[in-house]
Amino acid sequence: MADNRCKLCDILGNIPEDVAPYAEKLYNLMPDNEKAAQDLMKKRFDVCSVCEHRQASTCLKCGCYVEIRILGKANRCPAKKW
Ligand code: SF4
């Protein structure tokens, strides 16, 4: 497994190497009331993109893929950056 994989997802073995298509599929399956708005996700992703806690696609603060963590409206940054 690649170093940037979520530990939980590795256990489940269901995350592909390229996270973006998986994140899009997951987003489409989420109930509308749980989805973050597109502009909010973009703002979150921009913050994560320059964060010192991000390594490749993984947030080292929480172990999540940032592409997936940004999807949920109720999700929060563990470093309180968003
Ligand atoms: S979720 Fe927060 S701590 Fe993690 S990479 Fe994004 S901005 Fe950084």
C-alpha cells in the first residue's frame, strides 16, 4: 500500500490509489443534507493544499484523505483551520 493511504481505509481495502474519483462517487452517494457545498469544499481543499500537516493526500492530524474529509458538511479540520 502507498504511504499516503488512510489507515482505516487500508484495513477496509476499498480505496483506490487515485482518491479523487472515489471521493466524487462517495459525495454523490451522500444524503444532500450531509454534503458540504462545492464552494465550501473548494475553500477547505485550498487550506489543506498548503497545510503543513498534509502529506500527499493524507492529513497527518487525523489520518483522513483530505479529499474525503472535506466532503461532509459537519466535518471539521482537526487543527481548526476550517
Ligand atoms: S484537515 Fe486541517 S490539519 Fe488536516 S491537512 Fe487539512 S487543514 Fe491541515
